[in-house]
Amino acid sequence: MIKDKNRIQELMELDKKHFLHPTSPIKQQQDEGPSFIFTEGKGVHLQDMAGNTVIDGMSSLWNVNVGHGREELGKVAMEQMSKLAFSSCFATFSNEPAIRLAAKLAEIAPGDLSATFFTSGGSEANDTAYKLARHYWILKGQPNRRKIISRTKSYHGVAMGATNATGLKPFREFTNSFDPDFCYADHFSTQDLREVIEAEGPESIAAFIAEPVQGAGGLHVAPDGYFQEVRSICDEYGILFITDEVITGFGRTGKYFGIEHYGVVPDMMCFAKGVTSGYAQLGGVMISEKIHKDFTELSTGTLLHGYTYSGHPMACAVGLKNIDIIEQENLIKNAEVMGNEMLKGFKWIQGERRIVGKVKGLGLMGGIEIVKDQQTNERFQTSIAPMIVTEAAKRGLICRSVVFDSQDTLVFSPPLTINKEEMARLLEILNDAIAAIEAQVLK
């Protein structure tokens, strides 16, 4: 035990000295070290070096869809790496896993989305979509169409283009590299979208991008009819419609892709995360048959966009096996059923706790708003959700808070493998954590 404590202490000091963490408070890391040093995962659970076991109520970063510890994915990765760990896909070189995964994606994607450009993750996928959209309009003889419209409260990644598309201002204000070719419409107002298009000039707009469910922006589910009207507006003005399915793809919402809930088909679709359940770094952009046809007919030179790991053989092999697990284990249906169970549990907690406001969700994406007064929706002067996240972690549950744009929200996205007993335990811990903080803030 002493040896383990010494090892943990050594790692904590090394972490503080050498590891600059992504999306983490630097001061907290330097003062306290890493909050967990995880060593193992199985199903919906994670275990750290100190022997603590917690429910991963976020699928880590919305992405471990098939759960932790899937040995079959490790086996596939090993087998592919033993044969061909990596080869370039530049200059028309290819490999079988990339070809077969692209074909499988065309089979399961909505509508006529049929060709895939592979990336290493979601931010790259979003940047790629903007570049492909702008290049498309150059090929079509409309080079002035370069502006990208996104929505307030949206999150599209942290690469330079993806950061500028993100509607959450703190991410854009992190640097001073603002791009005037990005603009923002209210997150659920099609009238505002139309007004932004008119104000910017329709002839200058390349594309509009939206998440089917806003995740990192506070778990916002689109109202009925919203995306149908968005599709109509984009068609009216000749604007490409891009959906960001980085979080909502591969069963997360109870359908293969979130946009399927709304019965419309985008011109481009970004994906990542759930395509491999985080077991390998992979993302991509799918384009419609029409756009692919225009590219093939109008392009006379080299497509001057590509990443070293585009079409990575091992990552694509893992992606294929991951999709096979999702289908064989009927995890999309389980996401729908357990998502209903989670939302029902949130409503029960809402009735038990005075500081729980609106509860919301679609599939295994859920959110709970924290309020000072349920009747008036008055908020606390300081954010309470982060306190609940800390308390829940102490009790064995990982969740996340969103406090951007005056929000105070808890968000959840457990693995699609979660069962009824595990969900019940998640809800029990959550209710206890909220009760503990409620007792502090309503003294």
C-alpha cells in the first residue's frame, strides 16, 4: 500500500510538471494534481490507481459508446497493426480497412451521403467540412461563397476553423484569432437564421452547420419542425447544410445519427468519437452523392487537403469492428430504451430536489438545469452545477457541468451498454449528490 501511495504521489508530481491538460483549469491541476489517474475500465465503470471505482456517466468525452474494456477491439487493432499498422492514403494510395469502412458508412448514413474523407477526430472533421464547402463553391464558379453560419451555444471543436464556428464565446475569446467569415444565428430561431443570411448576403454564404442535439453547449434538443425548416431555408438560398454528428452519431440518441430524428438529410455530415468508441483516433466528413459527383467532374487537379492519418488502417479496422458491436448487440435500441429510463429518472429527481429545474434529453444524452427557484426559474448568482459534479465524483459518478452563456447545467452521456441496474445506481448517486449540495446552498 505504501508503495502504491508513493507511486501515485510520484505520478501526480510528474503530471503537474510535464502534462499540460486539455480543457482543464491549470491552477487546479497545479494545486491538487490530477483528480483521477485511471488504470482500468470495464463496461460503464472506470477504476483509478487508488482503487476507486466510478460510473462513467459521460462515456469519458461522449465517445465510449460500446463501453470500456472491449477486448475484441484491442484484438482487431493488434491484428491490423501486425499486418499493416500504417500506410499513406495520399496520391490515391489506399488500404482495405479504409475502403470497407467508407462503404459501411455509406450503407448506414442518412439519405444519399455516400463518400467519406477521413480525419483523426472531430475538430479536424469540422475544419475539413468548411474547407470542402468553400472548395465546392470555387469549383461551382461562386468563389465568394465562403462564410460559415453556425449557432449560438454550439460547439464544433478547437482547431482554428472549428473554434470560430463554435458559438460559445469563451472558446473564441481564448485566442484573438477571430475569423470574420464565421457568423452566428440564434440556436433555435429559423427566423434569425434567415435574417443572418439576408444581412450577410446569400451569395456570400457557403454553409450552415448545426449539431442535431447541442451537447457541450448545454444539452439542447431541437424543437419540432426546426431542422425541417432549416433544410428548406438552405435549399431556398442554395446554402450547403452540414450536420455535426461528432457527439450524436453511432447510436447516441437512439438512432444511428441524430439528424434521423428529424427526417432530413444534410449535404455533409461530420463524425468522430463513437465511430471507434474512443478505442482509436478517427473522424471524418461524409458528402452527398451530388457533391461527390460535382467534385469528380469539376476537379482537374489535386485535392490539396489531407492529414497524415487520413484513412489510418488500424483506426478504420477498429471502426468497422466497433460498428459491428453496435449492430450485433442492438445498442442503438438500448440507447433509446435506457435514454427513456434516464429521462424518467431525471424527472423523479426533479420532483425530489428543489434546485432541479428543466430536465431534457434524447437517447443517452441528458441534461439537468440547476435553479434557485423552480417556479420562477431564477438562477443562483454563482454556478452550482460544478459543485454537484465534484460531489458526484466523490460518491462514484462522473458527469459534467456546462456554465457558458449563463447556464448552470449538468450533462450526461453514459455508454450505450448501460443496463437498468447501472442506470438506477447512476440516478441514486446523482440524487444524493444534488441533495448534499442543495442542503448547502439553500441554508
